[in-house]
Amino acid sequence: MDIAEFNSAFADARHRQRTESDFDVAAAQHELRTLVSDEPDGEDRAWALRLIDKLAEPLPPPRQWSALYHEAGAIHAGTYRTGDSVEERIAAIQEARRRIWAIADRAPRDEAPHIRAMTRVLDHIEAELREPSFTQDDTTRQGD
């Protein structure tokens, strides 16, 4: 059994289960079982079969985020602006980060880490603004 292939197929089935109203659990389970049919008894096969069986269990309802989470998300989304100078964009990112962390401080304990995680990508954007890894002046390309 190719574990990477099985993981990919299982993840695809789980995604379809979440997104397709006419998802056929039995058909998906059959497809997944064919991937492990030649696998001898052992830990890998037992693990795969447990996952396949779990596909039949009802999915938990989607998480309901608080108004604070959505407020932080709106602040996060508002930092993706263009046309400003680099300095203005960096200042906007820093302000957004401060505001998002302040919201996380008021959020429910189980939600606060998710809100703070919104700032991770802002950290990367700020770093890229400060020291771009690619500029329009770059004339070298891979393969040239």
C-alpha cells in the first residue's frame, strides 16, 4: 500500500463528503478498500481500514465562530491592499496585528489561538515588504 496515495485518496473523499450533497459514502469506502486490498494484515492495513470505517460516521457540524473571530478576520482581510507605499503597508500590517491580538485577548479561550494565528501570514507579508525575495528588477529566472 502506498500510504501517500491512500492519504491523498482519503483526504479527497473526506473533502467531497464535506462539500458534495450527493456524496456516496459506500462508493467512496469501496474505492478506498481497493487501495488496501493487496496489503497484508498489519498495522498499516488496520489503520487504513479504521479510517475507511470512520468515513461512515456523521461529520461534526462546522465550527461556529464568534463575532470577535469575524471582526478579526475583517481586520486581517483589510490589510491586503495595494497602491500604498511600502512604509504605509507595513504600518497598516503592524496596526492590524495589534488590533487582532487585542481581539484575541477578549475572545473565548478556545478561539483566541485561532485569532492570533491570523497574524502569522501578516508577519510573512511584512518580512517580504521589508526584504523582497523577488523584485521586478530581477532578470534571472530558473531555467535560463
